[in-house]
Amino acid sequence: MTKMKERLEVFQHYRPLLEQLVVKDIKLKYRRSFLGYLWSILNPLMIMGIMVLVFSNMFRFDIENYPVYLIIGQTIFNFVSDATNQAMWSITGNAALMKKTYVPKYIFTLSRVTSSFVNMVFALGAMLLVFVICRIRFNWNMLFIPVILVQVYVFALGLGLFLASGTVFFRDIQYIYGAFLTAWTYATPLFYPIGQLPLKLQWLIKHFNPLYSFIAQFRTIVLNGMLPDVRLIIYGFFVSLLMMGIGTLVFLKSQDKFILYI
């Protein structure tokens, strides 16, 4: 309890730095961009439009409100992908600052994941626009969506901490993770209905692909107008907290050695 209290006090002390790093990351992302923050809305809309044209015509999925189905999966997956890729280099990319002064090392990883989360919140504007165009009925159950976003954020942060610590010692992780993300894209029902897969593969995805639980919860609320199954919610929180626990443990165990490798 004493260590936890000390860490919370340290976090509060460095909270202004965290806020500055998040603002800096967001500004750098849109610097010298003519449309600025509008790209957060236009980019997912353009990608979704292309994917709708391609996949709906090539595979002819029988999914009602396919654009909505697609943009929900696309938004959540893109956040996890961007957040973890940014987090991966959060320690090595701030080596010069860490060698000059003391800053809790997790602050850099936390700032990258948080800035990606803010960008995703901007991108929700594109999702909202698609909802309106596709005439999605807004309902009180949508108030549960922030809870789902918290699950995704905690999961991405845990995975980001794990990758950040690993990349300090093994730079090849970037290539391994890049290949893993490609496989993860196809192993997640982003643009296809999970019902088209063999039953064994469906079982594996539902039980071992964390992103499925987050996306399925979101789609259930928006497309079906009802709260997700309680088991799905419990599983979402379980994998989020598990990943956070693993990432935090690995990070704290190895952070004292970072200075020797960066």
C-alpha cells in the first residue's frame, strides 16, 4: 500500500508533463496539415468507403448496415494498432531526455497511448456521421460505449507497456509485431461476419482474440440496440486487466535496465 501511495504521488507530480506530452504528440500529428483535425474524420471515412465498395461487392456479405459494422471494427482496431506502435518506441525515442533528468519512464508510454486515444475520440466523429447517414437509432444503451472504450484503452496501455520494455532490449520486435498485426487484422472480424468461419475457428477467435470482445460489445449496442451479454463484458474487463497487469509487471521489472540499452 505504501509503494502504491508513493507511485500515485509521483504520478500526480508529473501529471502536467504527461498532459504536455499528449498535447505535443497531437500537435505533431497534424502539424503542416491543411485540414488539420478534420483528417481524423475524413481518413476513416475514406478508408471505410473504399472497403465497403470492395468487400460488399466482392464477397457480398449479408450484413445489415455494413458501413456501420465496418467502421466500428475499423476504429477500434486502428486505435489499438496505432497506440501500440507508438508506445513501442516511447522509451527509446526519449532516450536523450531520460539521460538528462529523472522522469518516471512509464509517463512516455502512457502519453503515446493517451494521445492515440484522443485521436480515436476525434475519429468517433466519423463514426457518428455514418450512424446518421445509415439511420441508426440512438438509444440509452449507447451510454455504455465509454465503458467499452475504457476496456480498449486499458488493454492497449498494457500491451504498449509490454512492447515498450521489450523494444528497449530487442529492436527486432518491430518486425515481429508488424507481422503479428497483419495476422491479427484477418483474425478479427472487421470486414467479414464471424459466422462465415468454421465453428472451431469461431471458438478460437471468441476466446483468444481480445479485440473480438470489444468490437462485439460495441456492435451489439449500436446495431442491435441492446446491452452486450454479461459474459462478454466480464471477458472484456478480464483481458484488459490481465494485459495491463502483465505489461505493468514486465515494465517495472525491467525499467531500471533501460538506461543501459537506450
